[in-house]
Amino acid sequence: MSKRVPYISIVVNTSGKNLSTIRRLLYSIKLQSYKNYEITIATESNGIEIRQACSELGLKCDVIETGYWNRCKTGNIGILRSR
């Protein structure tokens, strides 16, 4: 009987202002040995730059640029869009 590997949703809530921190986070995720996950990034701004960072690292990320300057609302949208 084979073990079932849990599927993990990584939901990142960000203002999108500190792109170097987001890149470090994405790089850290990429280095992990566990690969059964999805990445959802809910951002208030800089969605294009965040998508580009994901692409450069070879990560498939669902980037949601809400345009809201409301961290709670942005985070809730990210959670609702994750699996």
C-alpha cells in the first residue's frame, strides 16, 4: 500500500513593496525537497515583477494583484483562491 503525500498550499500575503524579500522566500521554497505544493501570492502591487521572479526561478505561482491597500482583504482573497 503506497502512502499518500499531502498537498500543501503556500499562501503568501504581501504589499509587494520589498521584492528582494519575496525573491529570497521563493528561492527558499524552490530549495525544499518537498515538492507537492502550490504557491499563491496575494499582493497589493507589483504583480508583474513577482510573476517574473517566479518565472526566473522556474516556479509556478498563482499571483493575484488585488490593488487593495488592505492587507486583510488581500490575504483573504489569496486564501480563497488557493486549493
